[in-house]
Amino acid sequence: LKEVRTSGGVFYGCDVCGGRAVTIELLRKCFTPESINPLWLHAMRGEGRVGLPCPSCRQPMIGVALPDRAEINVDVCQHCHFIWFDAHEVETLVPRQPEPAPAELPQKAREMLAIAEVERLSKQAEGLDLDSAAPEESWKQIAAFLGMPVEFDAPEEQRRPWATWLLSAAIICASLFAFSNLREIVQSFGLIPAEATRLNGLTFVTSFFLHAGIIHLAGNMYFLLAFGHAVENFLRPLRYLALIALAAFIGDLAHIALDPRSQIPCIGASGGIAGVITFYALNFPRMRLAFLMRLGFVWFRWIRLPAWFVFVLLDFVPNHRYS
């Protein structure tokens, strides 16, 4: 596909068949909501036939009929947000009409508008202008209030994330059991760098399921449950679990390499979960996450950023193990 740059954005076209791959964001800039929103809504609900592989991520796209032209089907990728149009199909969409140039306001009116804007900004600084763009799910609002990132506009899952649920349940059960006698259990089953091969290397596995406390456990489980489902849906359960195991093993090796003589046991699932988060950020670059900016308990504002930018900029990912 050939990259084509326009005044509105970038799309990818095929010189042979005349088709083009356009992101939903660019379509919303160029065409009316009535032409685009029903199309995207049907795709997010999975209401359509399984189509060809996406030219970007190679995942199956969903064939959806255009709102006003039922005989025309386009392919939509839930992961990359690409929509594939065959030759001339995009011409059936209704373009946005350019907004008329605003009439010149009298000087008095401009002064009144400026005063009103200053008052609005002043109230906003005092915390009276609350952003209404909050997620619909109440649990996401609670998680964001506690400082966690949450997903916006996540694609509908094709299957239940059983592997994520079962792995989380196993970690929670093992950690809660260990809390009753944490010091001895960690000493027996934690990963000790100076004795990495003890128990025939079993501590590489057992240390993954142990945590140092409720906060350590809750933080790791939030990231695994909140973002693991999308990675599991993309990789399928076996490859998903293999990713976690490989990331956890590499994290253990890195920890050992930092201080191979250490006698202090380390525990936690952070290495494996960091692998899940890294895969999520790289594989879903257009997925947007939101977090809640607050000043004490008074001023709130929802901010949405690309997933990779949130994780890199703010280092939300729990990237260390407890020793």
C-alpha cells in the first residue's frame, strides 16, 4: 500500500485495485457522524461477517454494510481502527460541510466574550468546571480516582479471557495463603539470586505467585485484569501464557544479573505483567487510555492519551519485584 498525505490526514491506497485503508479518526474529520458512527458501532459489536485480514495487523476484519448503502460492505479492523474501502466506495459517504466564516463581532461583543472566557478559566482553576467525559463504567471511575489508567473505546471481546481470570485467581489464592506466614513462605519459595537453581529451579515459578502485601497484589492484579484480556484475545490463551512466562523469566534473569550474590528473596508477578503491558502498548498503538488529574479532592479533569504514551511518560506499569 502507498502512503497518501492529504490536508486532513494520511491514508493508504492501492494503485492496482484503487482501494484504500483509512482510520476511523480521519473519516470522522472528513465525513458526517451519520455516515461513520453507525458503521463503527456495528463493528465494535461484532455485527457483521468475518472479512479479510487487516493489511496492518493481519487480524480478521469485520464486514459491515454502509448505513445508507446496504449493498456496499466495507471491512473494519477493531484493533487498528482501519476501514478498508474498495474503489469508489468512500465516495458514497456524506462529506462534512465547511463551517461558514463567523461574522465580525462588534468591539463591545468581543470584550464581553473575553471577560466571560477569563471568568470561565478562573472557575476552572478553582475546580468548579468538572470534565463530563468520564467513562460509563463506575469501576473505571473508581480505578482512575485511585490513580490507575483506564481503557476508552475498547473493542468488544470475541471470547471471555479465561486464561487471565484463572491466572489471576491462582495468584490471588497463593498470595492470600502466603500472607498467613509470609516471611517463612517467601524464604522457602522466593527467588534468591545466589541460589537461583535451588529446588531444581522451581522458585522461578513459585516466586511469581507470591506478593509482599495487599497493595503489591492489588496493583499487579489490576494491570493484569485491565489489560491482559485484550492481549489474550489477540494472542489466544496458549501464546498469551507463553508471553507471560517468557517475560517473567527474563525479568528474573535481569534481577539475578543485577546482584547475583544477593541472599534476599524476591517475589511478584511484575515481570510477566510488564510483558503484557509492553505487548499491549506496542500492538494497540491507537488505543486510548484515560487517567484522572486531580488537585486534592476538588479539581478533576479526564485526559486521554495513546496507550504507549501513557505507559512511557508516567511509568504506570509496575516494573519492579519486591525483595
